[in-house]
Amino acid sequence: MSETQAYYEFIENLKSKFGSFLMDAEAGADNKSAALRARKLSMELRRDLQDFRKVSVDNDRVNTKHRDPADVADATPEAAPGEAVEMPDEATV
């Protein structure tokens, strides 16, 4: 399974659990068993959200092209000592 596929499956699992959590949490005001299910799902969601960072970083690592450090150094404006460096506006970059 590719990292991207694993990422999307993880997101779909989170959506499903969160939808169930919302339904049980809303029903939990009048229904003790729904409140219990919502509390249990909240703990599962907590663990899943902590795992999300790892899944996301792995996906980014696979799908992101890394820059050559020489290209980054060439793009950085340099100034003589005591001289201000003009940076391009973010809107034009």
C-alpha cells in the first residue's frame, strides 16, 4: 500500500469515527449508553489524532520533492556588510 493510499484511508477512518462521535455525543444528553460510547470514541480519536502526525509526515516525505541546497543558496539575496537586503513581496513570489 502506498503512503498516499494509507493517508487517505487514515483520513476516512477519522471521518467515520468523528461522525459516530458527534451522533453519540448529541444523543448522550438523554441517553447514558450513547454518552458512554461518545466518551470511548473520544479516547480513540485522541490516539488517532496523535498518530495522524506520523502518517502525515510519512506521506509528505514520500510525496515532496526535496530542494537542492545549492538552489536555495542561489535564491537568497546577499548584501554587503551594513547594507540592507530587499526581499520580494510575498504577493509577487
